[in-house]
Amino acid sequence: MKPYTCLRINVLLVCLCMSINAFACSTAAWLGGTTGAVSANNPANGVPKVSGSCGFEVTGLGYVQDNSPEAEAQFIGRFYFFPQFSGAGSADIFVAYSDEAATELFSVGYDGSNVTIDATAAPGGNSVSVPVTGNRWHLIEFSWVSGDSGGLWVDADATLDDPNATFASGSGVVESVRLGAPNGLDGLSGMAYFDDYVSHRTSPIGGILPGDGNLSGGIDEGDIDAIKSEFLYGTYSDGSTDCNLDGGVNSGDVNCVVEQLP
């Protein structure tokens, strides 16, 4: 695995026709391929994004796969997750394997109320859960260390905050991962959205800056212009225009930025 892997699932192609921006999105960055009920698209086609132009949705058994890890004894992953589920069940939304996706090492799951990291498939591993609340994008980050203590962050920045929960990682090495619904929805119905997956070997990743629509690294009046351009004209920014992380870009995001202006 490269020291830094950022698999933004959106490839942006811009076509200008009668002053309308058209976007085509792809999961091509996931070199292990795409399987099942996965669709990458933009908000104009009903798939929200946390930043950039596109996100992807999973509506059943389906996932994207990364085969680039190379016997990693430490693996840190981060992604944004927006559940739209009903019913009772517990679905895996991320699974790491000790080979090319045949032998599970650990997983991240969601049961409608909690995010759980489960390392019991690895010798000596256990599982922990963290509650999630709100109909919004949730930041999920985990640090898995073979034979040592790992950490799980939910809606917390791993570069600033202690983990919400710690767990025993168990022993093994990561060779491949899947994001989406690798084992189906397991009693849940509906869909889930994903965006901004990143993985590292050793460094905390942390979250994006919601509201930084112009990618200046801070909140300023230029972000208001980026938000207005998106919801009025469909001109998607590479930044994070969804300031309040509610899955849409509108006047509420302008208010969110204004409240943070120095």
C-alpha cells in the first residue's frame, strides 16, 4: 500500500452545453473494481456528496474494492457515510481482508443506531460500538494495529480528538478492503451514500472542513459564493459546500458559513 491512498470515487468531466454543466462520475479509482448495487453520480441525479462533484450510493449487496494494501500491519481508514435505512438489521459498510477479499480481518458495521468496528475475526480481536445520531453525513475513522490497541472515531477528528472507543485489533495484515455493503444490507432496507475515502499507514487523517467550498483552508466569504453557485446554477465546487452536512446544498449552508465568519 502506498503511504497515502486517497480514492475519491469521483472523476469529474465537465462539458459546457447551453451554459449547463454536465458531470460524469466513475469509480475507476478503485482498482479492485466495482461489484453489485453501486452507483457513482452527482447531486443533480440524486446522489449527494460531501465534497467535490460526486458521491456514490449503495442500494443492496454492492461495494468498491481496493487491492493496493501490501501486508499492512497498521491500517488507518476514513470515509464519510450517510445512511438512509429503515428496518432492523446490521450491515457491514467496510471490510478489510488478510488476502484478496477471501478471509475477513475486521469490519465496520451499522445497525441503524450505532457504528461498530468488529475485529473478532482476527486472533485476539474484539469489537466496540459508538452511537450515531442525525440524518446527515457522518465522519468515520478507524486505526487498526495488528496485535495492539485500535481506535474508532465517529463524527470526531482523529487529528485533534481521542478516539470515541478503543478495541483490540487482533493479529493479521491487511491485503484488500471493500467499501459499501460487501455482505448486503442484512435486514435493513434503503440505501447509503459514501464519499471521501482515504487510507494511511500511520498518520491520523481527520475530517474535511465543512463549508470550505473554495478550498482556501478556512471559512471566508468566497465560500458563500461557491455555495450560491452550486445551488443556484449547478456549478459544483471541488470543496465542501455542504456546510451543515445534511446531504444538500442550499441557503442553510450559507447561514452555516456566515455563523463561522471571523
